[in-house]
Amino acid sequence: MITKNKFYNYDDNQRVEPEWYIPIIPTVLVNGAEGIGTGWASKIPNYDIREIISNIHRMLNGEEPLSMLPNYKGFRGTIDQVMDNQYMNNGEVAIIDSTTIEISELPVKSWTQAFKENVLEPMLNGTEKVPPLITDYKDYHTDTTVRFVVKMTEEKLREAEAAGLHKVFKLQSPLTCNSMVLFDHVGSLKKYESVQDILKDFFELRMKYYVLRKDWLAGMLGAESAKLTNQARFILEKIEGTLVIENKPKKELIRMLQQMGYDSDPVKAWKQAQEKVGHFGSNEKEDTSGPDYNYLLSMPMWFLTKEKKEELCKQRDAKMTELNTLKKKTPADLWREDLAAFLEELTVYISFTFLF
């Protein structure tokens, strides 16, 4: 059961944003998270959206999620797994000629200015104990790319290559995922042993809400279909003369519509039923004054035409088709449709970004 106190925040008796959102993918794995709190520290790297979606599809098919390597948008280096939850992220360096190397990527979260000040400058100037390693360097960065061109003597380059260029130029950085701590959906801190555990926790909760979504959509479509059916019948019987409403007291009209089997406003009744179980976070008071036929009696005169009746019948049939289609789907099918729509929009966004 979803209660309004759990799902929504209230400010001065006004409903505002929910306490938490539940997207179709765990965004904490897309964006990563890092922070320190009293007694806790948390560090979660970024992962590729498509790999996350692929793992959700696996779980929808009853399979276990696969392990994923951290992934950062625009990063052109490599990330290698050393052991469980232990990774090494590497920048890019290449030998151009016998006295020149080119550094085209730094480790994740390393900045060009800091690299220049802490690595290249000491190598250029040397110290009392350590002679200079390089003779010159130039930088040719853009706002999205890294490029250092470093000059060395042939002898120093051979020595650096033998020792490992990544190691010598500090182009490696460890990435540890042994402290993945997150708030769960009830606001309790939980430590996760693996990224797969985060995925599974998210999957279990999200699937429950897809079940609720299907039930909600089925109820809403059923109520809307019933409302359109009653309206079409009302117009038809009014045109045929079997229903006379003119010059009658409202109470008598309501009693007559009840006896003829007309439903009290189906949409309103359905919404009130949802409020009782907490599916709406509404502060509106339930109307207990009796049957509500305003949705019939307040229709304008121009609704009482054959064309409007036929239009309402078409709308009713469309709602029934939509409802029947929904009933054939599982909650997992709804999730798959959302993922497909998301991937389509993601492809459009990436294409647009690439063009500009």
C-alpha cells in the first residue's frame, strides 16, 4: 500500500514534491555518488547506461545481472578490474618518436592543471636528489580533450618505457568500491557489497510499483470507459425519447437514473476508492452526499446529437481497446516499453549532441 504520508511531502498543508522518486533505472549508478557522513563514507563510480539497461532486461527475463566495469562519459582511457570491487583506471600515453611522448588522457578525476603542477613541473625542474626527467612539454588541450606533448632525451625515454610509462608519469589511479552505502526507500542506510546488489534491490522495489501502475491504469481506463458508455447511452435515450429530464426536481432525476441503472460518476468513484487506500496523496474530502450524475446532467445541449453520441462511442471503444491491450501485458512488459522509449530518446539525444 502506498500512503500519502510515505509518498509525498507536505508544506503548510500543501502537497509538494515526493520524498523520493523512482525512475526506470537506478540513476545513482549512472551518475555515481561520493560523500562522507558521520560514521559512514560512500563511493560509487559511474556505470554505462546501456549496460545497466541490459542487466535490467536480464532480471526481467529471470536471469542474474552481469558484473559491470565503471564507465565515465568521454573518458578515453581504460578501467581494468584488479580484484572484486578493486579497479585501476589508466590514462593514455603514446610514444611519438625517440624523444617525444604524447599524453592524451588522464585518469578519472585528474585535472590538467594539477597534473602539470604536481607531475610535469617536478619532472622538468628536478630536485636536489632527483635529476630532471624531461626537457620540455607543451599542452594543447581543448574543453573536452587532453593533450600534453612531452620531450625527453632518448636515454630517459628508454628508461621510462622500461619502467612503464603509465607508472612513471603517474597515469594510473586506483578505484575502490568497498564502501557503497546508500539510503534505501524507507530512509535507512544500507551497505552494499556489490553493484549487482544495488541493481537487485532497485529491481525488486521498482517491480512492485510496476504492478501498482498496471492496476492503477486498468482501474482508470475502466472508469473512463464506463463514463463514456453512460454518456453515450444517456444521449441515445434522450434522442429516442425514452429518457425525459425536463421540468423535474433534481432528487427525482437522480432516483430515476439510479432505477434505470446509470452509474454514479465512475471516474469520481474510482478516484475516491484510490484515496481510501492511499494511492492518491490528496487532501480533498470524500464526497458522501450520494450518487453524482453531474457528468450526465451538466452536458451542454449540443452534446445531445447523433454525432456526439457516435463520437463518445468511438472514444469508449478506444478506451476498451486500450484496457484490453493493457490486461494482456505483464508489469515486466510495461517496464520493457519504458526502457525501449528511454533508449530511443537517448539515441536521439546523443546524435544531437554529437552534431553540435
